[in-house]
Amino acid sequence: LGIWKNYTPQTEEKEKPQRIRETWEGKEFEVFVSFVDSVSEFSVHQADEKGVKLNISVQENMKHMVTTNPQKVQRVRAGKLYAGKWQNDYSRVKIIRENHKSDTKSWFVVFIDYGNRDTLNEGDFAQLPPELRIDKVPPLARRCVLAGLKPPPRNSHFFRSAGTHFAECVLERKLTAKVLVEDNRRTLHVDLLNGEVSINKMLAQHGYVRMEDRLHEVLQEKHQDYMKEVEEKIRKARREHLNIWEYGDLDSGEEE
């Protein structure tokens, strides 16, 4: 009829399936610590059978690159992933930025399978083979921090000694990471366990860490008992002037 003369039926738009990002929050998994940044910041490898096999496979493939003739990178660009040569071996690296303070052209990089950072010269980069690109093999190192805790100030001589103590406690051991929070950067805020012993609480008790303000409210809401216990341990260590509290309150006496 007339009222429908210029009518065009609307077609229903199909909803595009949304990609659901896997979250680690609330999970526990076995880990090996691959790199220590400080007493509370570190990177881990998964220590289950799948994680160990993948780690070995990547290492073998990277070693094989030394005996081949890998394609050199003609133009290095920030944000890109390459094979970076360090001490005659190749590792997968992500370019952070150019190092403008160096006499030779070099770049700041992060080793995505270990978590450490360094600088490499312009000529040290090669193209990754297809089987080692990030869409085939995700980065093996997972960034972690001890939930609710932070190191002493970097300009304090306790920064290095606390980090060394932490490294001695965690390197070359199979540990359990209990993920309390995963933040927007996908950093895992964990309670790190050696058997039944919480390394977080042990460090707090012996005066090696401070409370971290970041995500404090979130952790208080979701893990009130944990936060209360570590806060009490830190207060007691401060009163007893243990380790980083030897000369008093670092928070008021030294700048970050």
C-alpha cells in the first residue's frame, strides 16, 4: 500500500564476536624466576611441562640462527620485534627507543623471553624467522611484582642489597605464583610462594620492602587479610629497625 511505497526493510546487524582477553587473576601457577629487577619486581617463566618445552624449543631455534645467515635488519624501528645478538647468541627482543647518548648508533631493548633490558648496536639485529614471531610464540617472560610491595628508594644503598637478597631466595627454584591482581599493563601482582612459605610476607617481616600505594585500594578490597598481615609485618620491622629500616623511616628521609 501507499504508506509502504518507499519503505526499505532494515537488515539486522550481526554482532561481531568480541575477543575475550584471558586473565590470570585468581590463578596459581608454577614458575621459575628468569630475571630480578628489584626486591619486588621480576619476570617469570611458566614451570609446567608445556612452558619448559616451549622455552627449550625457542632457545634451540635461536641458537640455530648463529649457524645460519639470518637476514639483517636494514632499518631498525622502535616497537618492532627482532632477533638481537648478545654475546654471540641471538634472543628475541623488542625495540624500546634509540640510545642517543651512545657514540655508536644503538638501541634500548627488552629481551621478551627473559624480562631483562639492555642496549644493542644497530648491526646486531636480524629478522625473526616466521616460526619465532610473536603471533606464533608469545613472549615467554611474564612481568610480575610482589602484590602491594615496593623496594627501598633507588638512591638508597639498601636498594641493591634488598634485591640481591630476593634473588638469592628465588633464582633456580620452582616457585608458585598466586595472582592477586592483573593490572591494565598485564603485570601480575602476586603472592610468591616457596612451598607453603609466602616470600612476600617473609620479606616484609625481615624489613626488605615497603608498602606500595599503587593498587592499594583494589588489593585492600579483594585481599584484605593479606594486606593487613603484610602491613603489620612491615610496621614491626620498622619499629625494630630491621634491614632497610636500620636508620629510620626511608619514606620520609630519602627521595625516589
